Amino acid sequence: MSGHSTTTSNPQPGTTVAVQDRYGPASNTEAIIDVRGLVKHYGALTAVDGVTLKVMTNEIFGILGPNGAGKTTTLEMVEGLREPDAGSITIAGIDVVADPAAVKRVIGVQLQSIALFDHLSARELIQLFASLSGGDSSRGRADELISLVSLDEKADSYADQLSGGQRQRLSIALALVNDPAVIFLDEPTTGLDPQARRNLWDLIRHLRDSGKTVVLTTHYMEEADVLCDRVAVMDHGQIIACDTPLALIQSLDVVASINARVNYPLNIDGLPGALDASAIDDQITVSTRDVPLTLSALLARASEHGIQLQNLSTSQATLEDVFLTLTGRSLRE
Amino acid sequence: MNAFWQMVAANLKMTVRNRVALFWNLAFPLIFILLFGFLFSGDEVEIKVGIVGADQSPTTSQVVEAMKATDGFSVETGEEQAELDRLKDGDRSVVVVFRPADSNGQIPTDVFWDSSSPQTGQVALSAVQSFLAQAGEPDPSSRPIAVSVHSVVSTDLDYIDFLVPGILAMTIMNSGILGLASAFVSYREKGILRRIKATPFPLSSFIGARIVSQLVIAVVQAVILVAVGMAVVGLKINGNLIYALVMVIIGSLAFLAIGFVVASFARNQEAADSLANAIAFPMLFLAGVFFPTDAAPAVLQPIIKLMPLRYLADGLRNVMVLNKSLPAQWLNISVLVFTAVVGFLLAMKLFRWESNAV
């Protein structure tokens, strides 16, 4: 995980940042996507309620939230697939609301439902979509993309003969046919087994490392944590936090807890760095912002009194806890 | 190759690879043609004879009774003009007209036969002649019956000639209404339309490519059905095949337009299939595919007049087998063009990218 600058709002309204070099070295100082005050109503429901965010060039940006939080609607407005009721969106200097057709040439899109024609092979689908997207529709280029997403053995298979993970990878290959600067992936790993999910994470990291900017939605806390450079936490149509996963976790009061069993009552009050300490029967729990400091003090105190700590473990706070703290609800509910 | 033609090529590839589509587009109509072709155009063992002036003398009565008693002969009596009309319509193989006896007591007899279906006609003629010859002396001049033979060219439509243009019209209707609506609704349900929307390829081009592919398929269908009809079940093409192709294309556009409207109304594929069938099924049975529209009950006639399939079947039949000119089909063509225009306008107004109307 790299420590990016954590600015989430731009103090200068109205500026759009043009991308100088789509394939330039990683630089997190330029915003390639600038979204301000995005609103979308469906009847009485406000699906997206004033979303403002910036995505930097060459980062993996995650939108994390429970189902129904408005992630997909936000993404589809940014992609130019839905018209916002209010707000502005700029991608690589293109006004998405005013010119949705132009933006489609610089972005690649994977939709939540993997939409593939039956009776066309993986290679044919890539060539067809390359042609529809104004990209290089040659067989050679299609085979390159097939290799990139590790579908070499399935190049001639029809889409309905592919597994879920293979379909996802094909769908990502389809998002790359026009060599886009920004790739949007809507819930790319939903329904995949852990191995397929890890393969896909590797592919997404590879895309970032090859110079692309990736924006994805997810409701998997772990995915946002390990994959995304920055995460916007979304709930009820609003962005309630936006930062690197590490910074989000560190913003919590409680970062970790230390758990152990004791064979004799131990005074655990007043440990350095400890925020809270409790003992229920022989089970002690100490929460802290600084695990090494508190843990070493706990160990010293136990050995000083000749008390053994059994089943000693520490648990780190996660984005799950961030969401819980921000909303009072669990992400999985 | 640009994006439009890539899309057309992809559509055609998908159709050829889709066994279900292939069945409905090709096998299903071919089964109809072969089945009905063999059922109805089998060897005509029955020789249908029309007799005029049968009971003017004992001799003629004897001849007629002898014919009636013979297997393979079906004998009807009637007025001369009516019987000749029936011969022209193909309802008689031979018409025998006994004239009043001349001064020698000989009965001049005109035998008319249908030379446009040579085999049946020849068989019938020689059978009738042998009957007439039996009724008298070896010497022709002293026979009581003096025969003169006349050939008549009927505009006889065999059932297969009636059927094949109808089946072709049915096929065009099916791939237009059923095929297109079903495919388009499934595209919408599966999110393929939205995936297309996420590319710079315009919707109008996507639909245009679909229409072009369907027209190509319709023309190929027409060629195959007509070729099989001619080769296997004796379809007679008297008309202009170019005119027929024009009718095929205009008809396809009309039914594709209806298909697009169905696709716009239907929320899911089941609904699309039901609605498409509800529209297509009555037309299949009433609009002149399998039997002429005037055979349907009178109460249904006003409804039949509203059925686009009737105009396509009629137009195809007229230009393919009845050798009528294209301008003479102005009514059929106008109705189909009107259907196409209204349908496409309505479909554009009702078009939805997504199945869930949020």
C-alpha cells in the first residue's frame, strides 16, 4: 500500500485537470476524474446525494459500500451511461454530462452484469467490441488482450462456456479494447471464489502498473483494503469518508485490540497506549492505538507478576470497523 | 471493415451458430413445405372429368355411366362454360362436350384438356379418348361420336404453388416478430444493450446493423425455400424473382418494425414471446398462408384485412407464381411500408435501454 496524499476535496472549484500524458509515469498529483455534487433521484428515492470525489491518475480507486448505497448509480453517471440530476463530471478534461459520447473513447467499462453475446468466441467478442469502440480490432491485438487476462486456452470458446472468473476477465479485456486511460469495474469480483478473486486482483494491479487508472466498486471490505490505493466509503448515496485504507483505519479511535487468557488475575489498568481494558473471568481485552507499546508493557507486567498469558492474539481494525464506526451498521447487513 | 459491418457480420455469425434460430428460420418452414408438398401434390390417380350434354342420347349416357363405374375417374356434369372455367382453374383434368347430333346421326364431341400440367392432362386425355372410342365402330367415320381435341392452358395453382409463398411470408413474419423481439429483449435483460451504450457505437447503428442482418437472412431464407420448393415438391415459379425479393425485403421491414414494438413493450423475454405469439399466431392461420383468406368465416374478414401477413402472402404469391407485376402490388406494398414506418416510429418512442424501468 502506498501512502498517497489524502486530499479528498479540491478547494478550487471549476478547475479541470487535463491529462498531459496518458501513459506517463505514475503520478498521483493529477486528478483524472473530478466529480462534484452529483445527484440522482429515482422518484422519491435519492440514490446519489451530492457525491464529490477526485480520482488521481494511475491509482486504484475503490468505492466501498453496502448493496444499495448508490455505488453503481454513481459509477454509471461517471461513465456517461446515466444522466445526473445535478452535478458535474470531468474525465481527462472531457465534460461527461455535456459530451457522453466523447468520454466513451477514453474510458473502458465493465458493467455489473456481464453482458456478452452468445455464440461468439472470446476472441471474436474482443474484436467486435474493439471495432465498436473504435480501437484496434486486429486478431493480433485481440490475442494480446486474451493473454493479458490469461484466457489463451479459451480464446475460441463461446462466452457461455466460460466460468464466472473467466467471464469476468473477458469482460475486463472488453473494457480494454480501446486502450482507455480509465477503466471502470463494477463489483468485479462478486460471486468469484477466493482464488479467482486473487487472480483478478493481480490483473487489476497489473493494469495500474501499466499506467491505467482503475475505478472499482466493491462491497468487500478486504478487497478495498488490499487492492485499492484510495477508498471512498459510501452509504445512503453519500461519500462518508475518502482516504487510503490505512489512513481510514488510523482515523479510528481504536486501531487494534490485544486478547489473552490469564492463569491468575492481572491488573491491566493504566497500560501505556491503552484506550480501554476489560477482564471477563480469565479473558482480558486491551484496546490500543499502538500495539507494540501496549503489548510490550502488558508482557512486562505479566512476567513481573509471574502470570502466564495464554492464547495471546492481536486483532487489527479493518475497514469493516471504519464502516461500523461511521454508520453504526455492519457492512454486511 | 468498419464497426457497422463488423456488427452485421457478428449478427450473421450468431444466427448461423444458433441452432434454435436456425430451426425456426429454416428447418421449420422447410418441414411445412416438404410435409404439405408430399401430402397434396402426390400422384393424382384421380382423373376428373367434366361432362356437358351427357344425356342427349343413349350412346352418350352409356359412355358416361361406363366412366363413372371406372376406378380413378371422377365424373361431374355441368354447363359448358362452367366446366371450361373449372378446367382453367385446374379443377378438371378433361372436359368432354357432347354437341347435338349432326345430320348423319354422329355426335360431334369436343374434348378439352389441360396442357399446362402435361402428365395428368395426357393421361386423362388418352383415358377419355379410349372410352369414347369403345362406344362405336372401328371405322371413325361410322362411329356415333366424332372427337376433336382442344388443349387449354390453365392458370392452375397447385397447392404447393399456393403454399410456398405463404410459408415464405410466414417465415419472414416469424423471424421479424418472434426472432427479433425475443433477441432484443434478451439483449436488454442481459445488459448487452447497456454494454453497447458504454461504447461509442451509436444505438441507431446497432439497430441498423440488426436490420441489415435480418434482411440478409430473409433473402437467404427465401432463396433456400424457393429452391427446395422447386427441386423437391414441384413448385412452379411463373413470376419474377427480383419482384419477389423486393416483396421479401419490404415484408421483412414491416415485421421487424412490429418486432421492435413488441420488444419495447415487453418487460422480459417470456412477455416478449407471449406477445409475439399472440400477434403472429392468428395471422399464421387466417392471413392466407395455408388456405385462401376468403375461406375464413365472414365475421373474421374485417380482422383479416388488418393483418399485415395477408398483404405479404398475397403480394409474394402474385409476383412469384401468378406473374403479376410489382406496380400491381401497390396496395400490398403500401400496407407493408405503412406498417414498417408506423412500427419504427412507435418503437423509437418506446425504446428502453433497461428492463427495469427505474
